[in-house]
Amino acid sequence: KRTMFAYDVLKIINKITEDNPDNMYFITLARTLDAINQKEIPIVSISLWLYLQLLSHNGHQPNVSTTLDGTVLAIDDHFTFSLEDMAFVPHSSGVFDARAVKLLRLGIASQHPKQLALVSDSQDLQTQLTELVRAMHAEHGQLLQ
């Protein structure tokens, strides 16, 4: 599974860098491959981190600080996510909460996927967020496979 994931990562980076061979993609690739080689780092942590980094490199980083109107995201709120606006929207029956926002912030800010792997009891949430981040890529025209 790790080998196939590494192959998929190489295909993604190859496709992205055909027209834009920016060095930041290769730094991200090196860190991703390093993480894949560390068996204690779950694939879900690596993929979430990678997909967040690629969004950032392409100028489509999600807003994980404020709502659309500029209000700071409240710790006790629940949220939906607007793919069009790339921002959280407070909603009483939203599936995301402060823990999801914090995990996305960590994934964006960290230099290596191992930081996400250190968050205890977060694998299910990381899986859910990975699907969200893949949807962000699809919304902004970047297919991941």
C-alpha cells in the first residue's frame, strides 16, 4: 500500500510540475517520500499533509482562521465548508468542529507529515478531512489522480 501511494504521489507531482517546475514541489515531494518510509506515520496523515501543501503551493489554501464575514472561528461552533469560498461557515448541524479546524491548521503550518501523526485519536478525522481537501482540489481544477 505504501509503495502504491508513493507511486501515486510521484504521478501527481510529475503532472503538476510539467508546466510549473517550482522547487517547493520537490521539497514537498522529498518530505512526503521521507514520511512514506517511516512506517509509524499513517498514510492518511501523509496524504492530508501533502494535499494541504499542494493547495497552498497553488494559491488555494483554505481559510482556517475566519468565517466569510471575517469573524474568528469560534471554538464551540460547528461548521460546514464552502468549497467555492474555501472557508468554514458556522452551521448548527455542521460536521466540522474546532478539532477539525485545528488539525487543518496544523497540516498547513507543519513542515512534515509526522506532526499530524502525533495527534492522538485523529485517524478518523484525518480521513474525513482528506476527503474534504480532495474535494477542494477538484473544485479548483487540480485532479489528484
